[in-house]
Amino acid sequence: MSDYCMGEIIKKNRKRHNLTQEDLAFGICSVSTLSRIENGLETPERATFERIVARFRGIKELPEYDATEDEAYRLRYVAVRNIIRGQEEKNGFLLDEYATLGRKDSFTDYIRARDGADAADKNESIEILKSILEKKGIDGDGSGLEYAVLEPYEAHAFILCAKNLREKRESEKAEKALNALRKSLEESYNLAGIYGELYIELLTECADIAVTNGNSEAGLAACALALEEIERRGKSFQKKKVFDIKAKAYKLDGKTELECECRNYAHALAELIKSCAGERKKATSVSMFNYT
């Protein structure tokens, strides 16, 4: 059972029995430890887990959980990672496999909204994304985020919704929403793995909104923070988008030379990433032939 599923089961049982985190944690562990367990950020020690179960008012064991949840979560995780990395062509098989699980959740809505994100009319995409967030008790402006535990696809849905609002020239709403998500992510201390990549995606969108609003200084500051995170995490493939935004910021300030420099860098990086991806495919093919 994954940490995520274990935490979800504990959380559901606590709420079902009308226990607060303080009630359940008292005499067992700290409230912050229980919160991390419920959010899938920490695995409880066996003794701690057994004492949590014992507190569920005489329940001898946790109820059975959906055996497909671990696999479903893995598929959602990988699919979102591919989207962020611009490798959506890898998702065909993953999404077919997800469909065979027969799950009724918001993930398929997220994919549908993501596929329609580039359409001229953004309204349908925004409404779908908002409905996903509403199921988590979150409003479009970010209200309710402090009480929500977001899966990667839900966090990305939030970013996509803000991006669509920006492109509809509703930058003020988009900026407010992104600032709420940024605060939530930074205070969660959960910026490892895909959440780190989502944080970089969030920073680049904040930068883009600032430039769209004519604030090149704020845009460049957000770009600088994004690049710092990219270097720290070794996520070079995310640099292109940042340098495209820096180019727009420099153009806004009339710095033609710097604008060209950034655009050339972004283009060269895109070609390098594309070339590396091709080499990986080629190496795989050679390896397969060597085995036959």
C-alpha cells in the first residue's frame, strides 16, 4: 500500500468518526506528524500506526481499500509528469490503461480540459477545470486551498485554469489564484519530485502574468527564482519556457539585444532536448536489436 493510500484511509476514518487531528493524535504523535501521514508525506512507524487504528473507537482493522488505487495514482502521476515535460505523446498507452481501470474521478476531466486548453474558446476548458477544483472545496480564486490535499493533476489543473484566465485577459483573477497556490505549495514543504516541477511551472506562469500586466521587473524576478529552482533540482528541460518569458520581459523594456539572446538560447535548448530525446530512442532500438 502506498504512503498516499495509507494516509487517505486514516484521514477518511478519522472524519467518518468525527475526530479532529488533535483528537486522533493526542498521546500518539504530534498533530503535525499526523498531518504529514494523512497527506502522504510521512510513513508512520508500526507502533504509531497500530495506536492510530486502536483509537478508531473499537475498530479492529482498517476497511478494505480499492486495490486499483495505487496503480491509478501511479498512472495519473506519470501522465502529469509527461505533460509538464512536453512529452504528451507518451500518454497514449497510459491513458488507455487508465480507462481499463473503470474509475470515476476528475482525472479524465483534467485530460479533456488539458487537450482543449489550446482552443480559441477557453470557456469550456475553464469551466471543466473549475469543476475539478470545486470537488476539492476550492474556489477559482484559491479560497479553500489551505484545507485541500492536491494530487499533481489537481495542482496542475489549478495552474491551467489561471493560464486560461490570463489568456482571456482576466489577469487579475489569474494572479490572485496563482499567488494562493504558490503560498500553499511553499507552506506545505512538499516540493519534492513532481511537486517541485509543478512549483517551477507555477513560477513561470507567475512571471508570464507579471509581464502580461506590463511589470517586467516582477516578471524577471519570478524568472530568476524559477531558474534557481531549475538549477537546484536539475530540471534543465524547464528552462526553455523561462527564457521565452525573459525575452518578452526584455522586449517590454526595449532591450532588443537581451531579448534576442534569450530567444536564441531558448531555441537552442529546445533543439538540444529534442536531439537528446532522439538519441535515447535510437539507443533503445540498438539495444533491442542486440538481444535478438
